[in-house]
Amino acid sequence: MIWRLIKFLIYCCYSKMILFSIYFYKIKKNILYTNDFGFGDYLIYCVEVRSKVNHKTKIFCFSKLQNEIASFFFKKKYIINSFILMPRFMNETHMGYNFLNGKKIFKPTKFTRLVGNGIKAPISQIHNGNKNSIQFIKKRINSSKISNKIIETLRKPTLCLFIKNFSKNFNNHMNFQIRQTRNLNKINHLIFFLSRLKINIIILGKNKDHYIKLLPIIIKKQKLKNIFLLKDLSDNYSISDQAYTALNSIGYIGSASGAMDFFGLLNKKIILIDHVFTNFDKYRKKNFKFLYKKVYDKQKQITKKVHWYKFYNPKKYKFIECTFEDIKKALLRYILKPSLIDKLSRL
């Protein structure tokens, strides 16, 4: 109870500083900011807002993570920071949805993209790029310092993987972090399968990610080869290292998360494991393959896709995740096509 109060007060104080900073800067300058919070959302926002940022209009950051992302895309003179930036241990999404959205002074710039038939989708829901946006990202990568170990690893065909898992979380009920994969055995089988191919696997994520903590044990126990952790290859897990990895990989497989967004923006092949259905999935088929998480209705005895934002009563429903065979089949059809496997066999 005391910790919750302390947490509330910390977020409340930072929110007041953010809102005051917005009020102060808007008196003399045009500033742009978003109400889509989180790593991937901010990546997409920076790419979309690029044509509007200039010497008169700046992009506004309220956290150290936002500033790091913005600094990859824009020169320092085009960035304005909150008077005190949120530290990394704080959550931008929690701050945004609970302390910023709905406040009178908080007026974010919202972007949409035409996806067909007169339908416009929020940019945070459309994870792909066009010729101009991809060139923009490539230009930023070329002007950045990239860790040597990453450059060396990506000389060989490389597939990237990231898995959301919260099995150690005390609040891990059925609807908690609905996009996560709970059955890690199939992921371990996937890594073992990939390790037998002449292909490098880079697993994305930092020490705070639960699955990352388990991997060194798995890799050592099974004596896996060609399996790398990005956190070990990258000098500081920089935005530029993540962008370079996405650009030079053959694709991404894993959970729907911010880790996939550079791959989407660069139009790389993406397979989403245990994906939760959204109404915008049909507009992302260009470079996405969805392996949906299913829900079984115990009363009606029918199975459907799990829907985003829908609450499922554990007494009435049961989640069914995709299997290793589902993942392997999609991987061989969509990314590791016969031509690539033949090429790998000759390396």
C-alpha cells in the first residue's frame, strides 16, 4: 500500500513537470508530441513526423528513452526536452494513460494513414514503411556508430527473435499481458531447430526481460551454436544498433512488441507468434504473418481468435497458443524458403 502511494506520487510529480514544460514551451515554439506511448510507438511517430520537424517546429520528449529515440532520428537542435526527463525505470505508457491523457494542456499531434477504401488507421497500428521513410532510416543508420560485434555477426544470414514472457510475475492471470507466450518449450524447440541451420540467430531484449534471463542457461545446456544475445553484441544497446540489426537481418519472429517495429518500418518479413487479433491486421499483410492465439469457449465448445482489448473470464474460456509445428511451418514457408536453405547449405 505504501509502495503504491509512493509510486503514485512519483508519477504525479513527473507529470506536473511534463505538463508545465509543455505549457512553457508552447508560448514561443511549436512542439510536437504523441499520445501513443512505448518504445515501438515512438519509433513510428518519429518516422512519421520527420517532414514536420524544422527550425520552427520541434519534437518534444518527456523521458530519457524518448530522447534517445528522437536523437537517433533528429539533430539536437530539433529536439526539446521536458525540464526533467523521466528516468528509464519509469513506464511511459503508465505515465501517458494515467497522468497525461485527458489533461487540458496535453494536446498531442495525431497521425493517421490511409489504408484503403477511405479508411484511415492510426500510425501506431500500421507497421510498414515506404521508399522515402526507409531511405530516411537508412540515412540515419549510415551516420551512426554501430557496434563491431553486430557488424561481424550480420555478415551471415541472421534471423532475429524476441519473446514476451511474464511467468515470474505475481499478477500473471489469464488476461495479464495478453500478447505474451506462456509455453516456452516451443520457443526452446524453435531455437534448437534454428541452431542446426547455418544461420545466425540474434535474440533481442535486455536483462529486464524474463526470457533473456533464462537463455544463457538454455544455450549452455544444449550447446547451441550461432545463437547470440543482442545485449551482448551491442556496446550500449543503442537505437542505431537495433536499427542496423533490423536492416541487415532476414526477418523477425516472435511476440508483437516494440522490438519488431524497426523490422516493420523497414518492410522485413515478420512472423508474430501467439498474436492477438486486431481490426488493423488485414492492412499489415504486406510483410506480416500472424500465428494467432486462440480462445476456447468451454460452454459453446467453439474456438476463436483472441481479440485485443477483450476480457476473457477464466471460468468460461481457455487460451490455446500456437504450437512449435505451426511456427516451423510458417518459418519455412515465409522466411526460410527453399532457395535460402539451399544457399545456407552451401556456406
